[in-house]
Amino acid sequence: MNTRDPRCHRYERPSSRRDFLYRSGVGLGAIALQSLLARKAEAALTTLVSPLAARNPQFRPRAKNVIFLFMEGGPSHLDLFDPKPLLNKLAGQPLPDSFGSVLTAMGESKSPLLASQRQWKQHGGSGLWVSDWLPHIAQCADDLSVVRSCWSNGINHSAGVCQMNTGSILGGRPSLGSWVSYGLGTENTDLPAFVVLQDNQSSVVNGPRNWGAGFMPAVYQGTRLQGGSEPIPNLNTPDAYTAAQQETRLNFINSLNRDYAARFPDQTELAARLTSYELAYRMQAAAPTAVDLAGESAATKSLYGFDRKETAEMGRLCLLSRRLVERGVRFVQVYSGAGSKWDSHTGMEKNHGALCAGMDQPVAALLRDLKARGMMDETLVVWGGEFGRTPMSEKGDGRDHNPTGFTMWFAGGGVKGGQTIGSTDELGLHAVEDRLHVHDLHATILWLLGLDNMGLVYKYKGRPERPTLNEGNPFRRIAA
């Protein structure tokens, strides 16, 4: 009998009881598979390790923390740590032809040589040369390892600052502090692993990109702390909320995120977001305590220069840096002269004189304080800018940018103090001996922390990315 009804648009053969049971069995298998996948995702979520969990270094570290003192704008090595008698002898004359063609940012390569007006002395048992602009740091000479042979590729501030922070003159890569956070995590889950401080409200060249995480998850980027009752903008709970309400609200948000993460376990960015929310909640209690200097003694505040207007702000930042590394923050970066204030195209004496007066005592106090507290061995202090200054004059009493030869110094963190590494030529224009590129400097910092710059890898779009762009070697002779 033909059972097809011509009025029906679809025709289905009637199912027997056996067909029904067969098809149901196949469906139950799919349900079982879905259940197993859900359990696997849930198990992965519950065992999820925080992206900032403390990790073991790749080999024996000499340092645990870093304080990077960044003199933004380019401090003059020729007037601070690298005396050049020939420069004063040839002052007023053009750069000798033997130097060949020289490219400068402002096109001042043909300008007369500018003498340094500084008085120079050797300090400490090591006889380290330091100018009279830095009398306090000079007293710490035997703790410093001064590298006079640094060089970079950034001829202007944007490229120079970017490279000194990220290893590249082009933006978009993770900062050095982000690589350290990625490689080592943090020892204090209530504070960021990477903190940034500025001595004024001016915008640092390139802004937050200098401490950004680039293609890494945002959890590794730096967090800028400010003064006052709210060190991190928008961190404090609004007055209308009680602590219980805030906790309930965050728990609800986290439950939604965790439910989503359980269904999509491959989306690791969500894990970073969860970590950030939880860290922010804990920081509401921990951050204000960390930046509260009220408990510091009057003697300590005086050591850092709180009692003098010109040193008070930098003194506060240096003391705060000590308190942060003391509490397990892995990487602290302090910007002195934020907004390229060290950029002395004109008025070198006035500009550098004021900045040195404001920075010298606080930085020396930081070194002394770390040493007195037994923290110097595990805290690496780095001092420098994005480049140095030229021996040629600009506008009569200033100096142009010089990325081809400049000075930085290291202290603590397993570094051998009281030594001078490398040299520039007789006029301080080019690094000539033990030349250390920015990639070498970054590799050295990572090596002192127990990280291999070629072995620290982050996979991005199938490509292995490294902090020094597959270049650079640690300068091991810097270590004690």
C-alpha cells in the first residue's frame, strides 16, 4: 500500500522501535562525549596556574629584582662619567676629518666642539672617574660598574626610548620589564610584577607603550603608580560600595568569566583577564600600604632628600622603589626627567645641573639603603638614558643626541663594583672598546636574573619571539 500523502511536502519513512533505539544510542554517545569534554575543560580551569606565578629561573640567578633608573632625554656621558681631556683641548674647533661623516639628529655635525666645564676626580678605592655634578653618587663609586661603551640605533627620542625599553626602534614589542615578568613571575601576588614611576606628570616619549606587553597578554605589562591616596587610577572602591558589595560583584563577574573559560579552554587571554581582576581586588588593600611612606623614619627620609625641595620628588620615588622590591615586585622602572627633560640641546649647564642636583642624592641614598638592609646582593640597579650627547656643540651651549657611544652603570645584583667597562674614542663620539649594544645590555640584565635571552621564548602567530630579537650576548665580565 502506498502510504505517501500527496498533500505532504516531506515524506519520512515510518520508524520501527528498533530504529528508534538505534538512533537514540548514537545520541547518547554524543552526550557522553560532550560530558567528557566539559569535565576536561573544567579540570584544566581548576588547575590553571596564574600567568604571574613565581617561576624558577633558567639557571642560577645573581639578582632577583631590578630597579631601572631611566634618565629620559639622554644624559651627557661627557659631563658625568666619561672625561675627555682632548675635548677641552680642541674646544671651539670642528670635529677632526678623521671622524668622517657623522649623522646627528639636529644636523650639528659641523658645529664646533664644546668643552666640558666639569671638575673631575677619581673616587673610592677603584679610582672611578665621576664629575662634580654627582658628589653623592661618587661616594658609591666602589659599588658601580660603569659601562662607557654603550650604543644604540635610535637617533631620535621616540626610537631611542623605544629601543632601550623594548629592544626595537619600532613600537609594538614587549618591554624588558614584561619579558622579566613573563620569565620569572612575581613573588607578591598582591602587587604587580612590573611597576613604573615618574617624577612629574609629563608624558614620557611613546607613553605607556614603553612598559607595554606588546603581543603578550596584558597581564605582563607595567603598572604605573602615582602618589596620593589613589596610587593606581580607578583602583579604589567607590564610596557608594561596601567591601561586601564589591566582593559580591567581582565574584559574579568571575563566575561568568570562568563559565566562559570552561567552554572555551583554548582562549588563554581570558585567564589573563581573570588574573587581572583578582589582582586588582587584592591591590586595593596592598598598594596603598606599599606606597605609604609614613612609617619610614625621619633619618631615612632625610637620607633620600625629603627635606630639600629639589630632591624630594626623586627621593620619594627611590624610597618607594626600595619598598616595592622589598615586597617582591620584580621590576621597577623610575623615569627621571619624564618628558625628555634631560634633552639638553641648549643650556647644558642649567639643564643638567638642575637635574643632577635633583637626582644625585636620592640615587646614592637608594644604593646605601639597599646595602644597609642586605638587599644589594639580590637587587640589580641600572642607571642610564636612551643615548648620550655629542662632543659637538648645539646652539653654542648644548649638545645633540649621541646613540653611537654613551654611558650606563650597573650596581648590586651580583655585579662587580668599582670597575669601568669599555671606552669611547678620544672625543667621546663612538664606542670603540667592548662595544655593548642595547641588545647586549638587555641580555646582560636577563642573564643576571637567571634568564637566557635566546632561551626565553614566547610563541606569537607560530613564530618564536625573543626579548633581544635573536641578537645580543650577556657581558659576563660584569659579574663579581
